[in-house]
Amino acid sequence: MKIATIVGARPQFIKAAVLSRAIKLHPEVTEILIHTGQHYDKNMSEVFFEEMEIPKPDHFLYISGLSHGAMTGRMIEEVEKLLLEIKPDYLVVFGDTNSTLAPALAAKKIGIRTVHIEAGVRNFDEYMPEEINRYLVDRLAEINFCCSSLGEENLKKEGFGTGIIKSEVYNYGDVMYDAALFYEKKSDALSTILDKLNLKNTDYVICTVHREGNTNDAGKLTEIISALNIINETIPVIVPIHPRTKKKLADYGLTANFTCIDPVGYFDMIQLVKGARYVITDSGGLVREAYFFKRPSLVLMESPFWPELVDGGYCLSTQLVKEEIIKEFNLLDTTNKDYDSCIFGDGNAGEKIITQIIAHYEKKSGKEMIKPILVKMSK
Ligand code: UD1
Ligand code: UDP
């Protein structure tokens, strides 16, 4: 059985690392990894492949830095060519970026089954690029794997799993949680970021901002930066700055008085989250990591991606107005500290997902796969 996996943006490398590790335990499955090139700086791409020992991509498409239409269009064209050549049994896509939507569209048109990992996420902001991508990819996919029960509920409400839409829906938990659990020890052993930044035994805020709606709008970015400058007067704010945001600060002539560093690798990021007192972010990945590592977080979005975290009281959301951001930040000590709710599964999502894909393949093809025999070694 052949699976083509497509990645392109930073969070997808982390998710693919989990799935690739799970696939390796199944010699009956061959994985072909395609990188669209959407993220290309060393610290936005290569560092993750090195640290997380992700197989080197078999194909690299060099498509980046374009408008939505141009990027999506070029990806559809190039991915279609590749899929016709590779002829995989399944295409696996992750999350909600342009590197998720374009491959799913290309595959559907040529009859290749798509598997969507991180399906069913909704924040009901219909004009947000990620919401558009998620909604369409869920609809195109043959199998949708949700991260949480809310994702599954969202899809059921839209008619998935009812016979109207044929796609199969499962909730096996979040591969990002698998990643956090698996790589935490490696990060503890290898990362020196807290020493380098002199943050050991110090209270600080770790913050990331990159959402298009927050950075392309000069007014909103000004409010966010002004709030962070004020918060930084009482507790240090550390921002590994996304290339998009760095460019926009320069374009708008905004001055950050807090500590901006270049984007860091995943191992450093885990330490920065674990060591932080609070997390402020508009990242769908980082807000979940705040929960995994039991840190209160403030989401810089009015309609957050993971409403289950806000509803559970683990994180607060805010309007993008300086005073509101500061007001909500000052409430972070009141968030729910009971982190045993297992919203994102048990840390074995990767293995459950690959097992389900194999079962789907057997059902559809009528072929039974030769399963690896796990031999229990005696002492
Ligand atoms: C993309 C995803 C977003 C995801 C984010 C993860 C879409 C629509 N958006 O947003 O959902 O949360 O990735 O980080 O797919 N750039 C560099 N170097 C890089 C990467 C990007 O300079 O390594 C520049 C690009 O040239 C571009 C800008 O940053 O000018 C934005 O990159 P792009 O991939 O279009 O969108 P992201 O904001 O990264
Ligand atoms: N991340 C990282 N280094 C950074 C910033 C983020 O390793 O400098 C990790 C973060 O820990 C999370 C993932 O990147 O695992 C989230 O990616 P991003 O915020 O770019 O995208 P999103 O999740 O919002 O789509």
C-alpha cells in the first residue's frame, strides 16, 4: 500500500513526523513525502526535519511567497503531475493551509482518496483562509480524522457520517499531542534555549503572532504590539517572530520593545512553553501546546480555532484592542488549572490513524495486508 504525504508549512512538519514514525512500524506501507516548499527558511522547515528525524522529502515543489490564488493554483498543477506519476493509494494532508487544500483538490479530480488529519475544526469565520481550507478539505476527503470530540460533532452537524456525505469520520485524538509527549524528553535533554536567553527560573510570557488577519491589518497589529509593549513592562515577553510578522512590523514602522528572536526549532519551543508563566498567541498549534504543558494562554482572536479550550476555561480569547488584550491578560491566573480533561486523546493518535487507513484499504481493495508480527522479547 502506498501513501503520499504532503507538507509545506511549519506545523505540518510536526504532524508529519508523528505519522511517519507510525508508518515505519508498518513495513507493508510505503510513504512518499512531498514538500510543497510553502515554508522554506532553515528555521521554518529544515530544522524540523533534522530534529524530529523526518524522512527527507522525496519531492520538493518550491512553491512559496505567492498570493492565495497563485499559490493554490500552482500547487494543484504540480501536485496533480506528481500524483499521476506516483499513483498512491491515499494522499494524506494535515491541517488547514494552502498546502492542505491544493493537494486535496488535485487528488479528488484524479480519483485518489484523501485522508484529512485535523478535520472538523471550525471557528465559523467564513472569510478566514484557514476556515475556507478546512471546510473544503473535509468535504473532499474520503476519511476525516478529528482531534477532539468537538471536531467530530461539527462534522456530524454538517451531515458527515449520516449517509448524505460519504466520508468516514473518526476521533482518535491529536497528533500534535503525540508529538508533544514523544519529543518532550528529547527537548529536555537537547535544548539550551532557556540558558541562552537567560530565562531559567524567571517568569516570562512566550508569544507568537502570525495570523494573516492580525498582521495584514495595520490597525490590529498596532493594537497587539502596543499591548505586548505594555505587558513587557511587568513581565518579559519573548516572541520568536514569524517572517510574515517581521516584514509587517517594518512595513508599518512599528517598534517592539519586547524580546524578538528568530523562529526556533520545535525542541526549543517546547522548552519555551514549559518554562513560561503564560502563553499569548494566535497559533492553532501553540494554544494546544499551552494546554498540553499546563500553561494558561491568551488567544489573540475573537473567534478562536479551538473553542473547546476557551469553553473549558483553559484559555481566554480577546478582541484585538490594546485595553482588551491587557484586561484579558491580567485574568490569566483565573483560568482552569485542572488539565486532566484529555480533550485531545491519549497520545496514540498516529498509530490509530495508520491502523484505520490500512483497514480502509483492505475493505476497499479486498486485499488483506500482511501485518508485521510483533515479537515479545524475553529478558
Ligand atoms: C501559513 C498558513 C497558516 C499557518 C502558517 C503556519 C496558509 C493560507 N496559511 O501562513 O494557516 O498557520 O503558515 O506558520 O496556508 N515566509 C518566509 N519564509 C518562510 C516562510 C514564509 O519568508 O520560511 C514568508 C513568505 O514568503 C510570505 C509570508 O512569509 O511572504 C507568509 O507565508 P505564507 O506561507 O504565505 O503564510 P503564513 O503566514 O506562513
Ligand atoms: N513553533 C516552533 N518554533 C517557533 C514558533 C512555533 O517550533 O518559533 C511550533 C509551535 O510550537 C507549534 C507549531 O510551530 O508546534 C505551530 O505552528 P504555527 O504557529 O506556525 O502554525 P499554526 O499552528 O498556527 O497553524
